[in-house]
Amino acid sequence: MAKIERYKNQGSKSMVILLSDCYPEPITGKYGNIFDEPAYIDAMNAASLFKKKKVSLILVKPTDLGSEKKAKP
């Protein structure tokens, strides 16, 4: 898991830019509920840490980048 550190620059804020397909892997297939998978639990714990430390998060999902062009008539 990534460690969050803040630099002591007056007025600066921490930010993470995440490039992801939004599917935590590896999926074991051993759990009936996908949210019980270790990869999902790790992802949710990391998200909780960002929220607790008040770190802004920008999520870029590259598979959605071309969808706007396709939707226009």
C-alpha cells in the first residue's frame, strides 16, 4: 500500500492522480460477494486512507476517454 506524505509547503494540498481501468485485480473467484475479494478490500482501504488524510483524488479511466466522440451524432 502506498504511504501518504505531506510536504510542508505553506498553502499546498496533496493530490493523487490515478490512471485505472477501475477493476481491482487479481480476482480470486473464491468469494460469493466480489466486495469480499482481497483486491477490492485493499482498494477500499486505500480510498478510506485518502479520505482520512484529506487527499484529493482524480481518477482517469482511459477506456472512457473516447466515449464522448462516439455519442455525438
